Amino acid sequence: MKRLEHLMQSWQQTDEASAPGKADLLLYAPCPVKLVVKERIEAIAAAQNPALTTHIPMGCTSVDPYDPLYMETDESRLPSVIASIGYGDFWRGEFVRRFVQTGIFESVQPRVLNPLYAEAGLVDPAGAYTIYGVTPYIFLIDHKKLDGLPAPRNWEDLTHPRYRGQVVMCGDGDDMADAVLLNQYKDYGEPGVTGLAANIKSFMHSSRMAKVCGSAAPDAGGIFIIPLFFAESTKLPGHVEVVWPEDGAAASPLYLLAKKSEKERLAPLLNFFANGFGDIGSAAWFVPMDGSRPSRLPHHARLKWVGWDFVENNDVNSLRDILALKFRRLQAGAACGS
């Protein structure tokens, strides 16, 4: 984990042109679509007069001068649009109280709302956050590894003791499938978290999951919790089944916060998120908010979102971190006892 002193030093050393607060857009995008999103955004920004400034980090290891942005206290130093993924810093309680709940951000809407968003309640009733896409977590099932066990069909199934040592969880370093843990906790309480942790065989990066599912790899199990993009981007063996959970794919948000005072000036950028993100072919697996295009998802697909009441009543960033730490400790204990 990055040390705060290192981050603050990096911030101070960053030149004035790219110092925090100077960008019209700060964007963190999912790796599979990051490059093409960056190209589209930069083309839109360059076409404006004057050109808009953007900060779109591409690497995963370098120190980002915007990392401590959540600690900012001056609204004028915030980028005009902040776009990110998951339940990171811009869901922190202090940031939410300081900026989100004070009304400086206003959401944007697509021309046609994706019906999955309406069903799951993804539109912020307070009108601050805009969820323009999601990372849906589904199941890949290796029937050979399950060896006659029934495939899980919903998230509660994954807590059943019959799947002990069968579940491979999306996780890399400190990162984990935050939407999975938060939904398990919200719907089933601590037993939902502990039951799943007891069944975990290994943690694995999403890209490797798709490669080893169905193989004889020693760390592969019979059930993989995997982002939809990776499940759909690899040719799978015949004995591997893609299962969309009956109660919905756990949805981790791709979202933005746009300053109300800047919405008119930045309308071309905001229109990309509201209506243009779905023009990217691979964005179909991130379920764009814009519902004007034919869906490539199965007809029974649903999304499982923690809900805005849960977000309002919990510091979801802190809760995510607590659950992730507890989950790894529980899994390590289960592995030692197996």
C-alpha cells in the first residue's frame, strides 16, 4: 500500500501544469477499455476551444499526484469532472460529506436509460453520482472440477459447505471484487462473508482466471467469480459453463461526479459518458447506462447493486476495506485448516 508521505511528496513535486485541481477531467477507467476510452476522450477534449485538460493515468504502479485528492478541502481545487471505478476514495465518508452531500455535483442522464439500470436502482436519487457503466461479476463453472456437484445459481449458493475449496475469487494484491463482498454483507450479513471465505481455494487476477478455468492448474477450482469482460473474451472449454447469477451479477460502479457549475461547458465530455461509452464494442461487457443499443447480454441478465440507501447509511469505502481484510484472514484460516 502506498505511503501517505510518499504521495504527498509526489503531489508537491508535480509541475503546475498537471497539479491537482487543474484538470477539467480526472478519469480512472477499467483496464480492458482504458486505451480506447482515453483516445475518445482526448479527441473530444482537443476539439473544444479552448482545449480541455484531462488526466487519465495509464499505469498501475506509478505514483499518481491525484491519489490524495479525497483529502482536498477546497472545492475550487477539484477537477471539474471526477470519473473513477469501484468503491474507492470518492465514496469515503469525509469526501462525501464535504462535497457530495453539499450539492456541488450534479448527475447526467442518457437519452435512453438501460432498463437493467432502472430495475437495479442504479440511478442516484440524490442526483450527485452518475453510474455510466458497471463491472458485472458472474460465475464460470468447471463441471469436471465440481465432479457431480450442482452448479451454484445465485450468490447465497456460494456459501454452502459443499463448495469448500472450490471457489476462485477475483483478487490481486490489495484489490478484491469489492461489489461481491459488499453485496454479500448487505444481503446475508457476516455469514454471507464468512461462508464465502470458507469456500475460497485461491485468489487470482481476472485475466489469468479466464486462461486457467477448465484446466488442471493446481490453483484452479470448479467455480470462478470473474468480471463479465474476461469471461466473454476467452474461448472456453466445452465443460465450462458461464452462469449469470439468478439474483443478478454483482455490479461494481463505473461512475462520475460532475460539478454542477461546469456541466454546460463540459457537455461534450459528459455526453460521451452518458451516450457515447456504448459505442465502444468491448464496453458492452461493462453494461453502459445508455440503453439505446441492442444488448449483447442474455435475456435473463440482471444486476445486483447494493442500493443508495445502503450507500447513504454506510461509509462503503471503509466497509469495503474492513470486509476485504477480514475476508483474506478468514480464507487464510480456512486454507490452513483444510
